[in-house]
Amino acid sequence: ALTGLVLAAAALCAWHKSSVALTVPRRVLVTGGNKGIGKALCKQLAVNHGFHVLLGSRDEARGKAAIQSIVDANPACK
């Protein structure tokens, strides 16, 4: 899981530094997005990079709480 996260972060950095803009909607699924690094990644991708983030969580209540906390802190996110 950590390897995938590192690869995703590396890909994001490579894309961010690129001068080529993506013309398709950017969507990403983050598993374990309800806490810790996963939640921070969800927030970063949605707020700073404009991604449509699908937050994956094993616990529905915790997933909804994580989404709500991100939206509350950043009203532009839906």
C-alpha cells in the first residue's frame, strides 16, 4: 500500500511540474481515505489539485465523517 502511495505521489509531482495540461476530468480513488495519510492525500488532491476524489473507507461512518471534515474546512469541495 505504501509503495502505491509513493508511486502516486511521484506521478502527481511529475504531472504538477509538467507544462502539459490534462483535458479530461481527473478522478482518483484513495483507499483508507478516512484517516492519516489517506485523508491528507484526499484533501491535498481535492483542494490543491482539483481532482475528483473517491474516498474509500472500510467504515461508512468514518468515511462520511472524513468527507464532511474536508468539506467543512474547504467549502469549495463538494
